[in-house]
Amino acid sequence: STSTVPILYLSWWDTYNQCIVCDLRLEFKSNCQKWCSNCFIIYTGCRYCLTTNVIFGYIDQSQCKKCKRVITIDITGSCNIDEFLYLTRVNIINDYQSVDYFNINKISNPSDIYSLIKKFNYFSSKPKIEWISYSQIENFTKIAEGGYGKIYKASINGYIVAVKEILNSQVSSKCFLNEIKSLYQCYDDKFEYIIKCHGITKNPITREFMFIMKYANGGNLHDYLRENFTKITWKKKLYILWRISDGLQTIHEKDFIHRDFHSGNILIEIIENELCNIEQYLIGDLGLSQPANNTLSSSEIYGVISYVSPEIFKGATFSKASDIYSMGMIMWELTTGCRPFSNVKHDHGLVYQILDGKRPKITDETPEDFANLIKKCWNSDPKKRPSAKKFCECLNSWSNMDKDINQFNQAEEIRLELTKSKSIGPEFNGTTHSEAIYTSRSLGSFISKFLTPLKQEYVTKEFEFDIDDIQRTSGDFIIQNSRDQHILNTSKPQSKAINLLGKRNIDETHVNRKHIKISNEINTESQE
């Protein structure tokens, strides 16, 4: 590190196994190296001189004061992550304490460093991302697996946690570090709707880095809706949506993008007390949907097809607007209890339809304002979607206007009637297709297919012309446009070709000044 780091020299071999500041048991990295993960104090011993350096901060190597031998320091296996863990301890204290901490080397009596570090720990109320020894983690049970890695339920000293092992993190620790930094920004009082990260560790067998996360004991939103849909009132649906959207707004205000926003990543924590259970709706997997060695190219994007906005399949990068599109799908899921496009195969065919404007059918009993907001979120043009702030403002306005309240009261009455007749809920929306996939996976093959020039036959183009200007010659008709000329032959061989592509025949006797979309494959005729 280029910063000045104070080092206390001991002329003896230190054999003490507890931190001299916080009394935490030291973790041994080797016979000559141990450290305190709480205070980030490193102890290195010289086996030749039997002396000890006590290092108050992070450096990647130390030198014996007596024999001048250089000692390499390795805490996590990545010097970048080592340095980050140290710097977070500096950043979480206020400006006054930071000045003291950075000027620690000016203290004349080295032993006074201990009292200053104790003061630092005492005043630090903000949680730190800790390095947690893998040996402390017990009772691993795999609960999920996706394109980014695996998730386990485990325990540390009897406390239940979620452990997320990130794929290929050992190859590119710098990319993994970027994700840790993103998570650290979430350690803010305003981020009460985000799943917190307690610390990180490393699997000694796979050599992959792992996140130790808060465990959500209530599962994810989709499972919650599936099990409790008929009990969830419209008032509660709006509350759930408000909690989720408030979290997304905070993420966007910090200039973060989720990139994998769906009901499987909305987690529920149930807090039990004597009076009632309190449900917290928390956003998980912030910025972690991509593998740690992702280069951010369009061919290496990860996600769930039915929640991904159309422009991503055309090669655009994820944005705040793409998160809003996903929010629209979550809104729809709250009205039906089903995940979008669950009854069809999630393949290129579905992507073609999404690009051509296909969206899930909004139920008739959905309040008008709620339905309109869903449609705005689903707009094919990202610029026309509402921001997270506007989204939240819209939700707040519904609770303050009688007209809007009446909409939801009426919707609640209809919901109760449908519940009594047992005609509402996920079980009445058909079975889920066996190839409808709702875990994050690589979308590279889907995206590259639409970026390949040879695949232009799948792109829908729109041409505007006036039917009265059609020139008829010997059974053929020619459509002329100021920029392009396209000839459609009505002779039998050409008609067959058109019908094979799914085109509808044009009944000229009923056509009067139409604007017609002509697609090479998909029927897109429209009338104005």
C-alpha cells in the first residue's frame, strides 16, 4: 500500500493467541503470521530472529527490523480484497476519528495505539464487511443454483446465514472486489430494504470466494405468493409493492442497477414477536447476477428471460429503465400469483414475441390505474418508462385520492368474490411449462442471435403507403415507398410463399387508406 502504516516492533516472538485490542481469537495464516479480522491488526514473526512486527493496517509485505528479511503478507489470497477490508474500517468512522486514525503513526508511545483502536471500535456503529474463516461455517445445505453460482443455508455459531459461492471468482478477484464494493455502499440506514452482507470467505476446496449474507426465513416473493395468494388483500399488495419500489428507488439514487430483478430475488424476512409477525420485503442479489469474471459484454449477460426488457436482447446494456420493466412484471405477478410467461417454453421463440410487443395479459379485475402503470413499465421504449422516483410517487398518490382508493376497494370486493368461488390464484392459470426457466442463466446465445446480420429476417420493419397509390399490372401489384420499393406478386406461387410465412391475405375490397406493417416472418398488420 502507498499509505503510511504504523508498525510496532517487538524484540521477542509473540505467542499470544488473542488480539491485544479486542480480545478476539487470532486467526493463524501460517506459523509466522496471524491476524485479527475485527481490528485488522496483523502479526508477522521472523523465525530467524524470533522477533514480531505488529502491523496496524494493510501492507502486502513486511520487513524484519533486525535481519531485514522481507515477509510476504497474505490474508484472503487477494491483496486487493485484503486492502479493501482494511479501508472499510477507515471509511466507517466520522471525519474527526478518521484524522486520528490516519495520524496514528505520530503517536510517540506505540502502546497508545491500542487505546486509539479501542476507541475506534467503540464508536463504529456501522457494520463492517468481515473476513469470516471458512472453518466457522457449519451445516451447509444447498438451496439454489444459478448462472452466477450456488447458494447455501448454513450456520455460524448457531446463527443461520445464507452463503453464496460466486462462480469463477478465483479467476478474477478484481471483479469480485467490485461487487463487494457495491455491496458495501448498501451499508446505509436508507438501505433498510436490501439484504445485508455480513462478510466474505473462501472455499478451500474450490478456491471460490463466498458471500455470507443475511438469511431470509420467509423465502422469496414468488413462493410466498404461490402459498398465500388468496389471503393477500389489495391493501397488502400495495404495501408489498411500496416496500419493493422504495428499495429500488434507493438503489437507483445511489446510481446502482440491479440487473436481475425478479420475484425470486425479492426475499422475505419474518420477524416474530408476541403480538404479531412482521414481514420485511428485501431486495437480494444487488449487482451479483453476473459471474465475477464477467467482462460486461452483451454475450455474457445473465438473467431470466421473462423479466428481461426487450432492448437487452438487441444488445443494449442493463439500465435503470430495464429494472423498471422488471418491476412491471413483478406488479403483474402480484395480480395473478403467477410468474410471467410460465406456460410457454423460454426460448428464442418467446424472445421474438417479446421483441414484437408481446406481454402477459392483464386480468380484467386489475384496477385501471394499476394496469396503466404496468403498461408504462412495459413500454418497448426505455425512455418512456417511469423512473423509480415517479413510480413511488404514483403509488403514494393512490393512497391520497378518493378516486384511486375506490378503485382498489372495488378490486378487493371482486377479489373476495373470486376467492369464494375458487376461481382465482396460481392453480387456475394452467401448469408451468417444463422449459420455463426462472433461474438466472447466460443470455448470450439469445442476444448474439439478434445481433447477427444473417438474422435480419427476424426483424420487423414498418413501411407506410397509401392503398390508392398501388399500381396494378396484369394481376400483380407494386407497393412504392419514397425510400424503398417492395413488390408483392399476387400470382399463386408468390401467394403460397407469403402464406408459408404466416402473412394474411389482403382483401382489397375492404381496404381504404391503411398503414400496413410488412414483416418477413411475423404477421404485424395494423390499421389506423
